[in-house]
Amino acid sequence: MPDAERPQELPARLLTDPEMIDACRLRDFSRVFRMVKTRAGIYPSMIARRWDLTPSRVGEVIAGRRQLLHMDVVERISDGLRIPGHMLGLARRPWETPQALAVAEREEPQLPEPEAQTSASLPGPDVDSILALATRTNLNPSTLEAFRSSIEDYWRRDDQHGGEALRPAIVGQLRYVAGLLKENRQPSIQNHLYGIAAELARLTGWTYFDARQYNQARAYFTEALRLVKEIDDRQFMANVLACMSLQATYQDKPVDSLALVTGAQDQARSSPGTTPRVLSMLSMREAFAHATLGDRNATHRAIGEAHRHFEQIDASDPDPSWVTYFDEPKLIVDTGIAHGRLGEAASAEPLIADALRREDHTKQRGRAFHTFWLARTQLDRGKLDQACHTATQALVPASAVASERVSGHLREFYDQLSPHRREPVALAFEARLRDLLPPVSGFLHP
């Protein structure tokens, strides 16, 4: 980047100051920001610009009224203020390596092609492409149902194991359906294909979101919107916008999150077929956005709307398949999480605990998230032993699913545990963490 755009470096004397080192190690950003202001002349407005937030929110951090736990935000602070990654418990940041010392990856040596294929070998992709051009797929309702069944199976396995290993298959199917859309077909079949392609694009975006690859996720979510706009399915548009709202919440961009979920609600209300379950889910996503903004009254109002809509659900409602996951345990646990985001741990803890008792045990990722949330609320209430016991239970489903979001929740709890790190129960949790999740334990302090 040009020098004029390069973030101002912090003085070496500040980065080597024991107080700064200690504040970074604890991720005490109230102290970090105060020292950056007084010792480097970087004021809240400048911090906010680098951090992509408002000065008032930076002011809340400095005043100790807001904690920063999300790993994405910590990484943005490291990059924006040029704080070396190791000081914040992060991996080495790309900008820490001078360009002159950067080592290009070596290309793998090209092996000669075997002269003859065995009977078990696959044809090359060029052969597949040639055969595809020569074949016109005859689609019928049974074929379309097979596509939908595979999508439902992808979602089920995504919640059980994570989407990383599934993504190549999902993307391959998306490309195949996109190719089918180029052929002329009767409108009813073509419209179903657009809906299937949109759902595959949303699912691909979701797998990137779960991997915390947010730019890629946004690209696929946007493609899903483009596809579904062709058939004017406003409920599904609302669903995609709700996914993007949740991603903005994880990126600590609550203003964007609120704008996206408000747009989702507008789309849903403009569709005469929108069901109460869809409206309930969207109200809960609105509650998340308000809670991240710290707006207590608006959060409680949105929670009330979510429950009011849920009470209107009827078994005969024509719910889209993508919203059936939003059952009563999900409503209850999300209500607890919204209270937890507001710092209302006493209200959050019993709700999350009740939902976990009723939640499907096969949903490994969801159980990991919700169990870590329960542990965090218990720690907020001063229940150290119980929080560590709960977090230890969360390690079992967390170890069964490949999800960077799960790892992020684990890191947030571990950071929250920092003041109690030498307590026997905390040491026992850390030992269990190292046993069950060795790849994740790289963020642990030695």
C-alpha cells in the first residue's frame, strides 16, 4: 500500500513497555487504547477509522463499558494499530514480515504423466466437459427432489461435522445446476432450478462463514440473492439477508447487521406467504443486532416479537424447509444468547441451560456453541467451578466438528477465564482442552 495509506507504527518504546505488554497479553483494550492515545497520539477517532467502528464504541471500550472478545476484532486491532500478533496471542501477522525477506512458496515439481491409465483411473476433466456438452439432461420432478434431498443432507452433515469437507461437493453441484440453467426449459422447471441454485449458493456461503472466511461468504450470499431474485422468492431473500446479518454480528459490525436484518424483515413482510416461524427467526436476528449495539430496550422488544410470532405457529403452516431448524429449543437458546450479549447473565443462564437439555444431541456444532455460551454466562455470574465444568463438556462436541466459529467461541471463553487461569479447576479445563483439541491449543499460553 502507498506510504500515505499505511497505518502509523506504534513507537518501539511503547511496544516494549511492560505495562503495554501486560495489557496486550490480557487483551485489556481499555488500557491498550489509553496508552495508544497518550503515548502515540492516536486518538479514538483514528482508532475507530482503522478498526472500522464508531468513535463512541471505542470510547465505551476505553471507559470499560464494553469488552472485546471476538477474534476477528482482535485481529483487526492488531492490523490497524500494528501491534505484533504474538503480543495479542495471535499468529504472526502478514505485515510483520518485511517484503525483502518474504519467501515465495516453492511450486511442487511437475511429475510426468503416466503413459497408461489403470482401469481404476478417472477420466480427465476435459473429457467430462466434452461429454457434458454432448448430453442434455432431462429434468423431471424426481430429479429436482433429488437435488433438494442432497441439500438437506448437506445441512445435516454440516451441523454434525462442519462444512469444510463438504464444500467441494456443494460447489461442484452448484456449478452443475448453474450449467443446467443455461438450457431452455419450461418455466416451472427453470424456476425450481433457480431456487435450488440459490440454496446451494447460500449453503456455500454458510460454509465459508463458518470457516470465518467472510469475503468469500459474502460473495456467495450475494450470488444467492441474485439467483433468487430471478424468481422473486422474497422469503428466501429474507433468509439470505438474515445470514448476512448474523455474519455482520460476528464481525462486530452491528450497524450493518441491523440494516441487513431490517431489509430481511421488509422482504418477508412483502411476501403474502411468509409464515410466523420465519418472522420469529428474523425477530431474533434483530434482537442479536440490537444486543450487539447495547440497546437494551430494542433487544427486549425484538425478543418479545420473536416469541409473539412463535406462539402463532400452526402445524399446517407451509414453512420453507430452510427455517424448520428454528424450533422451540432454538428460540429459547437464542433468547438466552441475546440476554447474554446484553450482559444479563442471570436471565441468560437458565434459558440456555433449559434449551441444551432439550436440544438434539446430533447437532454437534450447535451444542458446542450453546454450551460455551452457558459457560460464559456462568463465569459472568462468578460460578467458576460450574463454568469450567460446562466448558469441559463443550469440548466433546467441539472436537467432533471442524468449525472456526466453534474455535472462536472457545478462544473467547478461554480469554474470559484469564483472571482465574491459576485456579485448579481452570488448570484442569486447560489440560482437558490440550488433550481433546491439540490443533486449537496453539493459542494457549505456554
